[in-house]
Amino acid sequence: MKLYLLPAVFTTHIMLSGCNNANSNNPVTHTSTSSSSTTHSSSASQSSAAIYQGTWQADAYGRVYDAIWNGDAYDITTYLFTQQYCLISETQSNTTAEEIAAVADIANDASYIEVRTSTLLPGPVFTRQSEIPSVCQTVLPASYGNDGYQFNPEDDFNLFWGYFNEYYFDFELSGTNWATVYEQYYPLAMMAENEAELFSVFAEMIAPLQDPHVYVSLNPNGEGLNNAQDIYNVSAKSTIGDKLTQEYLAKEVLALPLSAQQEAALAQYQQQRIDGLITTLLLPADEETIESALDNFLWYITDDNIGYLLITSMSEYSEEGQDEQIDYALATQLMEVIMVDLINVDGLIIDIRVNTGGYDLVSHAIAKHFFTDETLVYRKQARLHDSRTPLRDVTIKPADKLIFTGPVALLTSNNTVSAAEILTLIMRERSNTTLIGEATAGALSDMLEGRVTSPIYFGLSNEWYFTPDGSWFERQGIPVDHHVPFPSIEGQDEALAIALELLRQ
């Protein structure tokens, strides 16, 4: 789902949950990202290059873009707002109409802009307004790094609390009373003497939500999660690190907290177990068929013609880092390479048990090789004050070639998160896909980013993802057909063994 997006023209700062870094040691040649670009109806050649001038507002995302045409390009001010508070989150100068058109589709009557990175996926809608919200028309406080900035814990607390209050999709999932959170933490915030102490208050406030797509970061050097000085978030489910820690504590009869020496021993144990997991994954392989790419894909074929594909992330496949279109193009190219190898197997295992998420678009690039017809795979909508935006259908469109129609065993775990869950959501709509392992992490919503005037940034969940029949798997995770704990005991992989057995039948 949307990962750590850098500021860009008419982006919504919706992020994906954590992804691994990837380097550019690729077996495929990347020459262009044109395969993921969209032909837009709006461009400088349409009626006027100043077509985007005006105020564009997305009530479901707490964003306003004020674009002023200076004769050659646009000067854009981005506002983040609630009903009570507003701040300028960034300004951009000399942005061309072509740059906006690359990420936005404007309606024929110029009444709204839809932000998107591809025609494959619907994006947030910004409607044209006659002026910026009244709450943004007063003298606004300066943010950290700008002239006039002053630490103001009261304003920052009210903006932080209010943004969650208006845009977080469902406090009932965690049984959190957000009004009570205000009463409890407002006095503590007023006692904060600096940004670090206020960050700690915010961290305690979001802890009960136990949502992997909720975070708060202290980041004087950047924004969001990039190069943050401190980050806090918490999940309702145990990660593989949590499980291996508990495994080690039980084995050594220890309890937290650990000494420095014990911490070092724990880290060594975790690394050994993870190395062992990888070794176990490769045991069924025909060694001559093992291939890997982008530091995130590994595949092979067994002696009895069963394919295996491991995918550990849905983003950051290149040196460019956080770039959805580049990652989509690379995934599109690589999947053709992979499918040439695997297209004739008798059955295929796709393993996303340690997939840390990324871009929904990359999940579509992978999944389109497993459908023969355009298929409705999920619907989504965002919170809009006390209601919701209209439901929007998302379909999977088949690849032009190399489509695998045989049986697929999809391996998932509590660590399968965000965009990896979207791949799961898509693949379960195939008639011959079997899900094996654990229910996914239950963090399907896109991540909506915000900030306060202090160098404190945050993310929250504001969207619902539904199956075509209306099922919603947030927090509980997408269920499996065969439940198998992950990781298995040392030296074994029960889920992989079950998948092989099923496909061999």
C-alpha cells in the first residue's frame, strides 16, 4: 500500500508499510518506466497550460492544494487541515503542467482531479473549491525549519489528536476511546518541554491502536520515516522477530529485560534461525534452477516440476528508492522473466510470509500473470467525516502473455503485511488458489501521512479494503485454508511441505 512517498506534485502522502531496501543488482535491464505511465486527458495542450490553477481539496485525506499559474509554471502550496487546525506542509515552485499531468487526471469539466499513478488503480479525488478552507485563511504557525518556528505543544497536540479523530477509519477495531485519550494525554502534552518529550506523548497515545499502518516519528532531518531520529509503531500480531525472541527466551529460560550480553546472544540466535529458514526453503529445489533478482525475488523448480517463488517486498527495487512507477516497471519486466521459467510447472508455490509490503501497483504487476479475464478483486473507500467516500471497484487485468492457469499455493503469515496482503486479496479470487500458513497481518488500508509544526510526523489508516462479497479483514488478517504456524520448528517448514503435497496431487 503506499510506501514512504517523497513530496511530489498532487500526491496525497499515502504511504505503504515498511519495505526492505533493495539495490540495483538486477538481472533485467531497466531502460524506461513508460510501461507504468498513464496517458492523461489533461495536458498543457488542452485548453490552457493553466488548467490546474485553483484550489483542490480532498476532505477524506485532509489535504488542500492551492496552485497558482505564474505564466510559465505553477507555484503550489499544500495545506494539511482538520476542522479546527491548519498548517502549510510544503510549498513547491515552478511545477509544470506536464509534471502535474503525470500524476493527476482532471475531469472534462475541470471540477475534480483524481490523483493516480496508473490506470490500473483508482486514486484519491480532489474537488475544485473557490477558496482554501476558512481554517487555513488565518495566519498559520511556522513549521520546524522555517523562520518563525516556535515549539507549541498545545497546537501540535490538538492537530495530532484532531487528525486521527477526523480521518482514522475505525477506533472500535482496537476498542479505543479517542475522546478519553484526549483527556488522559492533554495534560502530559502541556508538560512537554521539547519536541522529543512531545513525541513520547504521541507514541503512548497511538499504542492502543496496535495498527501497523499507524506510526509517529521524530525527524528533524527529513520527513515521515526517512532518516528518522526515532520511530514508534505497534502491531496487534507478533512479527517473526517477536516469535523468535519468545522462542529464545523459552529455550534459555530467560525473561526480559536482557543484559547486553544476552541481547547479543539473542541477535545471533535470530540470525541463525533466519539463515536456517532460508536453507530449509531451498531443500526441495533442483539446484540448477535456482534464480534470484532485485534482492527480493527467488525462484526455482523441484525435480518433480513444482515451481516456487519467494517475494520479500513490493517496493524499492532500484537505486532510486521510493518510486512507484519505477518499481512497477521493474516488477513487470521481471515477472516476464520469471514466468518464462515457471509457466510450464505443474503447480506453483508463491511465498510471501516475510513480505514487508510496498506498492499495491506492484502486487497487480505480479497478479496479472495468474488471471485470464479481467476480474473484480476488491473494492475500497475512505473515511469522509462521519460517513465514507463511494465504494470504488478495483479489477485485475490479465497480462498480455505468460499467464499461469494451474494450481497455486500461496504461503502467508502474520508478517505478510500491506501490499503483500493486497496480493493475497487478489489471488484468493482465483478458483484454484489455496492459502496456507497464518492469517495476514491485517493492515490493508493505505497509510495517510500527516505532521505537526514540530518535526513530528505520523501515519494512520483511513481506507477500507473489501472483498467483492463485502468481507473486511483489517486487523484480523486474511484467513487461510490451511493454518500452519510460522516459523516452524528448527529445520522444518510445515507450510512448504503441505503446499508441495497438495500440488503433487
